[in-house]
Amino acid sequence: MAKAKPVKKKTGNQQTIWILLIVLGVGLAALVWLIVGSGTAFIESKKQFVIEEGATDKASVVNRLKEAYVINNGWMFGLLADKLDVWPRLKAGKYEVKNGESLLSIARKLRNNQQVEVKLVINKVRTKQELARLISKNFAHDSASVLAFLNNNETLKQYDADSNTIMAFILPNTYRFYYTASLQKIFSKVIEAHDAFWLGERTSKARTKGFSPLQVVTIASIVEEETNKNAEKGNVASVYINRLRKGMALGADPTIKFALNDFGLKRILYGHLNVVSPYNTYRNKGLPPGPICTPSEASIDAVLDAPNTNYLFFVADASLNGYHHFSATFAEHSAYAKQYQQALDGYFARKNNP
């Protein structure tokens, strides 16, 4: 009968080696996961963050990303960034990280300067101060430096503009830049869009009416503030064009609000008309020195395509529907104005005594 072979028992050394291999394998897997697995610490689908000029060193960046909950492991990220030579190449700017992105991917993004574009969305802007705040909110410029740029006639010469006319070059639109874009770059691109807008037919139409693009935009800015109804903007424009041609004062209430820097005024009273300002179109004949807001394309085209009318006056419709009555004579205008005033008084009486 054959004898059974004795089973070899593992020695203590062999067991230790196996344990070490298992631990090493688990540790290596954990390390790989830390590098290529999800390295983000936020719950949103994506997150943007800014690295400011002068804060591109390792400690500042790692702290910034940790405090903003962009990354979940500052030590590992710092180590990876060291190995990838991120710090000498890193540039200030705005970056975007998607949820679940790895620390390796984030480090490479910073090393390769893969910044996200910043949108400058301009709708209706009334003042240079408002524009300065909008730019400072989106870019690496404080509002004081933007306002200084907009008030520097020497700087604005490069755009054939001055501190009064520069706002005529600002068209409502969406512009794209990087966070650190210089003010020169921002305004050069905005003014390129303005120049393209005025190429060809619009400039010809302006000349036909006897106006420059600046004058058209200035009239359009008043039209923009007078009505939200595109269907009647042409008639509103015709009133101001007729007044200009007759040598009358424009008498535009929105210019008084601009002169007073009080855009919440509901009624313009006689006392308001005494404000001393080149934008007071009751006291000064002709156009103000620049636009009182950034008018829409519809308002600009309404001026260029304004119909030939004999209208010299307009007043809000007594039905308070947002439209206006247009008149050629002051007597007719006065009758409509009386109806509107009575309707307005009734509205406020009902509002105050429900």
C-alpha cells in the first residue's frame, strides 16, 4: 500500500511574504484610485474656480482648491502637480472641473493652461459705472480701474472715442474672453463688433437721414428708454427726428433721469427739469453728448428705418397698455395727455385705497 505524501506546511516567512504582497497590492490599487479615480469634492455637475495673479504657488493653489471643495485630497494633488511640473507653467485664470474628474486630469489641465472662456453678456447698460461693475464681476479687473479706463480720453483716442461717446460703441451682445483678458483686449473686441455692425447698409441709411452712427445710437438710446414696444419704436424715433430738424428741444424725459442718475423716477416734475447737465434735453437743444443707455438692435434699426411722419408729440395711452398716442399738434397732444393723466390718477387712487 502506497504511503500518502506529507503536506508541506508554509513557513512563517512565506506567510509574511504573502501578507506583504496583498498589502502592497491593496495599497497600489488605492494609490492608483487616488490618482485616476474621482478626485473632486463637490456635488454639482461642474465647478469653476479662479487662480489669481500672484497666487500660482503650490501652497496657495492647493489651499484654494481645498477651500473651494474642488479636490478631495490636497496632499496627493500637490504630489502629482510636483511630478507633472505644474507650478512653473501655471497661469492665473479661470478653470473648470467636471464632477468625477481625476486629480491627474485636474493637474494636467492646470499645467496645460486649459482655461474656460468667460462670457461678457451686455444687455441694456445705462452708465459707465454700471458697465465697470459688470466687467469687474467677470474679469480680473476691479470696477475702479475699468471706470478709470472709460474716463481716460487719452486712452480712448485709439477707438476714436471719448468719455462721453465710448458707450455708443457698446452693443448689447455676448462676448467671450479669458478671465485675465486686458481692458484693451476687451474693448478692442467689443468695438470690432460695433464696426462690423455698422458696415454697409446701416451706415448708408444713417447718411441718408443726415446722421452719423453716434447720433443714431444716441437717438436710439432715448427710444429704448421710452418704449418696450418694437412696433412703435419707429414712430417714437420720428418724433425726435422731427424735433431735431425743426430746431426744437428734444424734451425727452429719460434724459432727465440720466442727468439726475435716478432711473427709478416714475414722474418727471417741473423741479427735475432744472438740473444743470448737458443731458438735460429740456434746457439744451440738439442731441446730448452721448447715448443714455446701450440700445438694442431693434431700437437702432427703428431710427434708421423711421417713417416720415409729422408727429411732434407722444404720450402714453390712457388704457395703460404700454403703447402711446402720437400727435402732430400740441392741442391734440394735450387732449391725449389729459386722458392719460386722469387714468394715471385713477390707477394710483385704486392702488392706495384697495
